[in-house]
Amino acid sequence: MLRLFSRFVNDESGATAIEYALIAAGISLAIIAAVQGLGTTLNGRYADINTSLK
């Protein structure tokens, strides 16, 4: 029983999976922020083009 508990405490495979999930979440948030900023900029440019064509 003690050896089973020791193996459980020393097993880090779950921690590695959680670390990768946190890294993926951080990258996803950065991509979302970049796309939102780009979308706002493009929306403003298209509005300017639309105004100048009228």
C-alpha cells in the first residue's frame, strides 16, 4: 500500500497535461485578443472606404 501511494505521489503525467492545457489556453487568449484588435481596425478602414465612396 505504501508503494502504491509513493508511486501516486511521484507520478507527474497529470501535471504535465495540465501545464500543456494552461499553455494552450494562454496562446488561445493571445490569438483571440489579436484577432479582435485586427477586426476593429479593419472595420474602421472599411467604414472609411464606404464613406469616401458615397
